[in-house]
Amino acid sequence: MELEVGDRVVRVSNPQRVYFSARGETKLDLARYYLAVGDGIVNALRERPCMMHRFPDGVDGEKVHQKRLPRGAPPWVETVRVHFPRYGRHADELCVTEVASVIWAVQMSCVEFHPWNSRRADTEKPDEWRIDLDPMPGATFESVREVAFVVQEVLDELGAVGYPKTSGGKGLHIYVRIAPRWGFQDVRRAAHAFAREVERRADGLVDLSWWRKERDPASVFVDYNQNARDHTIRSAYSVIGVPEGRVSTPIRWDELPDVDPGEFTIATVPARFAKLGDLHADIDSHVFDLTALLEWADRDGQEIPDLDETD
């Protein structure tokens, strides 16, 4: 079948293939979900290199991590070239500028969209600082919630505006727009300094131990490594590849005390979006200067291990 998306026509093959087994939603349902939140998903992905997580047989089947744009893309689907000097390679990754590109990606069985935190104007200078509250297996969402309140407190003191969203799983993400002045190493250093301050204030809820096996199994890891080069996390409004079709959904801070991430799915988020609009719509209007956090990093003198040493 064919879908009209703006002034484009996008073919969707096998529209009735079940992608989400919990309620039986199909590939066509997935496309219609992304059409319903079109402004939001484009705002989250706009001009960013984007890794596609594809599920050719639905989310109960194999997941394919795809950096390079699949062959056969129409000429209007845009890309951005990113380089991987260590391996002497490059990739022309999806670079969304319109909803039709998202729907074409769905046609190619993409369920999840994982963008870089930089844009194609300068892929080496991030414009998004990502605070990833990643619960260890024994942590509850209540612990994640409490850490998020600490994050909000520290951001307020810094004069930074944080934009929270559910992760699609048990965690939370908070995004802060930054000026694209610093490279990935400095942004990661700043994120680490912030995480250390949150750890100091979080009454034992946060454990930043480098090795995962050394962390308190009931703790929350403030994953500053998500700001490293070529590290990507699910965008706002991206679906997560689980049978329930959960969605990484922007929330207001005043929703945090009562939010239940499991309630946000491809079946429920379109009505929420129609009512509230894109809660991250004005993120570009609140740009934070990382200088204070880099001064914290210098003050702490804490060296961050190279990511090659991760477990």
C-alpha cells in the first residue's frame, strides 16, 4: 500500500505483518504512530546522524543495527557521512529532515531511531548533553524518580533547562541543549562532573563505579558515557522494540511524581501528543554553557577511563 506523507508518497509493503505481539499491532500501525507524532520525532532527529534498529520479522525476531542507509532509498532521503578513524571507515547514515524519511525507514523495518547528539553541520561538536539515568537490575523506578529530582535540583542551580523523557524501559533521560562549541571528550567530561555532583547529593541511590559488576545492584548509574562519540540512545518519540510497543516519551517535570513509563505505547501516545503537542518543541531556545561544568571537572581532577576499557 502507499501512504501520502506531505508531498511524498511512501510505499509500505507487508502492512499487516504483526510487529508487536502483545496487542497485535502491525507495521502499518507503526507507520501511523510515527505519522501521528511526526513533528515530535522530526524535532528529535532533525539533521542528526541516526542509527536504525530494524526488525524485519517484528520485534519478537532478530534485531539489525544499521548505521549505513539501506540500499534502494529514494533520492529525497537525506544522509550525513560520519567517519570512524580507528577503523579507517565511514558510514552514510540516515539524516532525517522530514516525516517522510521516518516512514520510509519504517518501510525498511526500522522500529527504533538512535540519533547522535550532534548535527550534520559539524558532527564532531555535540549540541545535546544527555543525562541517562540507567537503573541497575535491582533498582526500582522509584529510585530513578528520586535521582531525577536531584538532577532537576542541580540543573536549576546551574541555570540549565532539562527536558525529561522516559527511556522506554525502566530509566529516564534528561536532555539539555548546549552550544556546539566543545568536542565529545569535553562534553563527556562535563557530564561526568555533573554525575559526580548528583552522586554526592543522592543519598546512596547513585553508584558511578566504573565496572558494572562493582556497582550496587539496587543503584542508579548516571551514564555520562552516553555523551561519547558514536554513542546513541533512543530518541524522543522513538518506539522501543518490545512486544508492548512502548515509546520513549517526553514528560513534564510536574508529571514525574506520578508517571508510569509502561503507560506510554504506540496505542496511547498519539492521543497524548494531540493534546499536549511536542513537550521538547522549544529545547533549542534554552542553550546552556558548559563552562561551569568543565570548571567542576577541573576542580575534581577526576580522570575518566578510556571507553576502550569498558566492560
